[in-house]
Amino acid sequence: MSAILILEQVLNGIQFGVMLFLMAAGLTLIFGVMGLINLAHGSLYMVGAFAAAAVAGATGSFLLALIAALAAAALAGAVIEMVVIRRLYASAHLDQVLATFALILVFSEGTRWVFGSFPLFLDIPDVLAGPVTLPGGIEYPLYRLTLIAIGLAIAAGLWWLIERTRIGIQIRAGENDREMIAALGVDISRLYTLIFALGAALAGLAGALVGAIQSVQVGMGEPVLILAFVVIVIGGIGSIKGAFIGAILVGLTDTLGGVFLPPLFKLFMEPSAATQTGSALSSMLIYLLMSLVLIWRPTGLFGARA
């Protein structure tokens, strides 16, 4: 295979990874700080995508669509945190799983009732349409490069927020000892709502950005949610750095495995069998990666050691 093809697929893997990071970053904050298993996080990804598609269809503005995605997902996250999630912090994980699974059904049926069962489509803005020539003569879609840039910028912004701001200090302290920071006068309820809304906004933004290269449809968040959980397990629960590294690893592993394993098996197998075997194994690679990481470091790459 040519070097150009390999570089293109590496860029595809990085783009996939940074979008996974937007999902996983909010999920790891919620899980790490609140101790909450939120299966409805994928539904907030879907809310952002549908809000963006609806606003873009009405106004023709992609920028307004992204703002709408952020606002709709953050608002939905804040509401469900105050109405439902707040009652679950002291509950067993099974109760959290059942309640947030119920939210998936509510969001899915509510979205289907509002928008119908047919997929919506979000067009790439004209200014970002078409390819761009990279060093080495590689033609690569400008929009996908923009997604990579946005993801890296958000990763840097989250690092600054967590490591260099007062609210970041409160978030890190809440992860370690929520009772102590409550005793010091921090409003835990407001902090939790803020974290949940921030995580929801990131998920909604990811849904809107990916919605321009995929269809926007009911249930689109559940497959991404599974991958986001894999990311935070690999990276370490509660670690933004771990979520970023884990997302890039998962994105590259999934993309490169799907592209290169079938041709590799064709070197010593029949083409049809090689395609089937390579495709099956490529879908397992990220879970094999997760298993290897957990064998080496049970708390994840950047999780706190027990």
C-alpha cells in the first residue's frame, strides 16, 4: 500500500479519535467526579446533532447550527441532572444504569415524535467543502482537517480549564473528596449541574460536527457511547489526558484495523475468507487493546492507582 493511503488513514483515525474525545471527555468527568454511570450520554450526542440539523435547515448557517447544538445539549443535560440524575448520586450503580437507560428510551421516542423516523442531513459549509493539498501531495478533505483542529483546540481548552482555573480546582477536588469541598463552602449541586451541562455540551457538539459527514438519525448515539466507555477505561476514569490519549488510540486502531487487516489476510487466505476474517477481527481490535491495557494497568493509562 502507498504511503499516501497510509497517511490518509492515519488522519482519518485521528479525526475519529478527536470526535470520540469530545464524547469521552464529558463522560469521564461525570463518571470521575460524580461516580455516576450515565448511559444517556449518547442521547445528548443525538440531541446536538438533531438541533444542529434543524437550525441549519431553517437558517442555512452552520455556525448557528453548532451554537444550537451546544445550547440544546447543555440545556438538556442541565435539566436531566436537576430532575433525574440528582436523585441518583447516593443510589447503587444498578439504579443509575436503569434510570439512565430509561432516559435513552425517552430521548429516542421524543426525538422520533418531533423529527420523525427518517434521517436528517447536515450539509458541510461551502467554505469547508472540498479537499486541501497537504505536504507530500496528499489530497484530504478540508472539513475533516477542521474537525481535527477543533478537537485539539477543545482538548487544550479543557486542560486549561481543569488545571489552571478555580472551577478546575473544584472539579479535581470534587473527584477526590466531595464532602470536604462541600464543607469548605462549595455549592456541590451547582458544581455537579455545571459539570453535567459541560459534558452534555461537548457530546452535542460532537454530534453536530459528525452529523455533517454522517446521517442524523434516532439512535445514533448508542454505538458512539460504547466506544466512549472503551476510551475512558483505556485512558483512566476521571482523566482528561487519559480520555484524549485513549480516544486517539481507539480511533487509530479502529480505522487502521478496518482498512489494513483484510488485505493482510489476503496474503495467505482466499479473498472472500480474508475479507470476512479481517473485518471480524478489526471490529474486535479496540476491545483487545482495552484488555491489554487493563492487564498491564488495571486503572487505565492515566487513572489513579488504587
